[in-house]
Amino acid sequence: MLEDIYFEVENGEVVAILGPSGCGKTTLLKCILGLEKSDSGEIFVGSTRLTEWLKDNRIAYVPQKYANFNYLTVAQNILAALNGQELNLDSLVESSLKNVGLDKFKTSYPGQLSGGMQQRLALARALASGAGIIAFDEPFSSLDVETRQQMQELILESRSDNKKTMLFVTHDIEEAIFLARKIVVMGTKPGVVREIIDVPFNYPRPSSLRFDEEFQKIRRALSFIVRSEGIKGKLSEGEPIVGRSHKIGLYYWPGNSPFFYAQERGWFENDLLPVEFISFSDNRQKIDFWKSGKIDILNVTIDTALRLKKEIPDTEIIMGLNISRGGDALISRDPISSVKEIKNKRVALEKDEISEFFLRYVLYKNGMNLEDVIVADMKGDEIGAALISGRVDAAVLWEPWLSKTLELSRAHVVATSRDFSVFADVLVARKSFAEENKEEIQKIKMIWQKSVDAYYLNKQDFTRAVAPAVGLSARDLASQLELIEFFDGGTKRVLEIGGEIKDMMR
């Protein structure tokens, strides 16, 4: 499903549409090609609606699989693409094949060509068609790295000769940067335009551009965004399903893995306990859903639970889940030796959530306050990209975003939750709900404890089971889980931590 898609493509521009699998890249391209009709909205070519424009014009299409006519020779494939144009056909066929290095194979059939040569033929057919717009749908995904790069360079060479407008769907980040003037980055569930990035390199682009430091900086930022969207795509996000199940709102955090392990093992079903887990990248939306009654049980950190209890006295902590032992951190692009050096720096965080509390707490312990820094308010999955691209000086992050940001940005750790052990996770609910569902809440606690025991008994089995469900590799998840201490579901320890937090809040 696509939603709120809007971007512009200039005449003669190369635009890449980039995103993880399942984000709707191909669906969007088919809408542009006129192969699928959208439920709402319009696509324009200039000032003309696409449906009208296509009556007298065409868009050349190079799909993922070779779209050549296997019963025609290479030369005959080009003739078919010319579609009856009134031209010197022999000369045009010859020049079209020379442009892609296939002039010596004009009497061969596609089945006699290698994969790379077949895609050269598909490109030659698209260029020869006379269409001013060419749409590519991951045409090089099955090629080896060397052949793929040769095809990318061939496209740019053909662009310099023909100045055609090109739309290039890809999941390959390096390919998008190398080819495009503009990259439309798509998000998932629903498919949206997450970001539009202008690529600063002029044409022609040498092969060595791939090793340029600025190229690599853009690549690192895009890698973080695409990975973030891949994680979001794995987890259930958005509106809860209408039904009788208990709705539990979670945030993206490996500390919730015992819930997903239990779900993978079918333990909730075995106990006849219908639950629905809804994950949120926007923690403020999660809290709004809980306040409005769309979800029954809310996963928050203890500081947020105390704030909600003050705002809504009916709030009750029903379970203690875990405590971070290094899974949250304040990091800086520049090497600094103390927290005090963060003064006057631009720091990205999620306001009114754990990252703001983390920074407040660390500053408080160092005789500072939030007014000593410049706060850039962002959602959790946006913070890492901002630091990697250099839009902020520092950031407060948590897993699964923290380790990838450190890897891609080469940032420096200033302080972590290992040094400040107050960042605990809990479940909260309204007292009325807790009273009415005592038995169900007790079952949730028992399943949680069973899942935590399974983790400590066989960590490898646990991470292998959970990793696909949360969009991480087993190795990444295993390293992140080592930064978390799990509770047994009781509330005694989190209430003790809450006491220290109250002192800081006062």
C-alpha cells in the first residue's frame, strides 16, 4: 500500500527510487507506467495527466527479468523496439548495438547471450524505442558485481548521449548514488516517501567516484535509513486490529525480545491468551494511542511511567521488564573526553521520551541542565541518519539504532546507561483494566518469565528464533541483548529505581 507519495522529476533527470523489500517501489513504478491505477491522486507529465499523455506517448520499461524476444535475433529485437519509426533502420540498429557493445552479436539470439549481454540488449531496445522516459525495475539484481558496475556506467554513457529522463528502482544503495541526481527513499507500512536526497556529484561520473569520501558519507546515511525501514517493516506498526485481543504497545527495543520469542513459540495461543503487539517508531504516537484507549497495555521506561502517573493518576505499573546496561548512549561526532564538552552542541533526541530523560539525567549528574545544549527533536529512527550525515553534533540513541550509528558514523561514546543504571522498562495499564484482567496479566508475567528463562538457557537458539521477527541479524541481536538485564516481571526493582528518578526530577 502506498500513501502520500509526492516528488518531482525534471526533464532529463535520473531519479532513483530506493527502499527495503516490500516498501512498494515496484508498485509505484507500475503506477507511473500506467500498468496499475491508484485509488486516489494523479500523476502528471508536464501539465498533462498521465492517462491522457500515454494515449500519444510511451515510457520504455526495463524490468527485473530480461524482456527480450527470444525467438528474434539481437538485430530483430532492436527493429521491434523501433515500432515502425520512419528512419534509416539498418543504420539505427547498427548504432544502437554499437552503443551497448553488441554490434558483433546482431545475428545471435538472446538465449545465446550472457546475463549482462541480455541486459545490454534490453537497454538498447529501451533507448531505440524513441521514448523520452525510461523506467528501470532493478534490472541488474541478478548480475555479478563487475557486470553490474559496467551496466551502471553504460547507462550514464547513454544518458550523456540521449538526455532521457530515467526512473531507476533499486535496493542497492551504491547503485542509487552512482546513477541518480536525486534519490527518493521510501519507507514501509504503508509505502511513503521517507526522504528525498539530492546527490551532489556532476556528470560524467567516473568509476572511482564510489571511493570518494562524500560518496561514502551519503552511502552510510542511506544505509542507516534503509536498515531502519527494514526493521520497521518486520514489526507490526500502526493501528491495532479491531478484536477481542489485548493490545500491547511496544517501542523498538531489543529488550522486548522475550515477547517476540514467546509469540514465535506459540505460547500465548497455548495459554488461550489473545494478544496483539503493536510496535511504534514514534513513541509519542504510542502514548496517544494508550491515552485514547486504542491499546490496553503500554511499554515505557520508568521515567515516562512516573510522568504518566502524575498526569493520569489511574496509571499503574503492572510489570518490570528489563534494565539497560549499555543499550542507550550519548554519542558525539567529535572526540570529547567529558560530558561537560557537550555544552552548546546540537544534540538530536526524541523530546519527552527516554532519550531526553537520558540526556537530562547525564547532564544533571555532571552539574549541567538541558539548557546547556541545543536540542534537535527527532524520532528515534531519524536520529542516527542526522548524526551520520553531519546535521547534528551529538545524539542520544538506543538499540537497535545505536550500534549501527556507531558503526556508520565513527562517532565517539560520551556516556552510556552502563554508567547510569536507572533506565528500566515497564508495562503500565489503567488500574481499572488491571483489576478486570488480573488473570490475563498474571499469564503475561508467567510467559515473559518463561521466555526470559529460555534466553538465559540457550541464547543462540533464542536469538535465531527472534532475529527474523525483528529485522535484525542473529549476530546483531545477540550483541544488543548482552547490553540488557531482564527482570522476572516483578515491580520491586523498578520501584526502587523510580525513587532515585523522582529525586532527580525534583
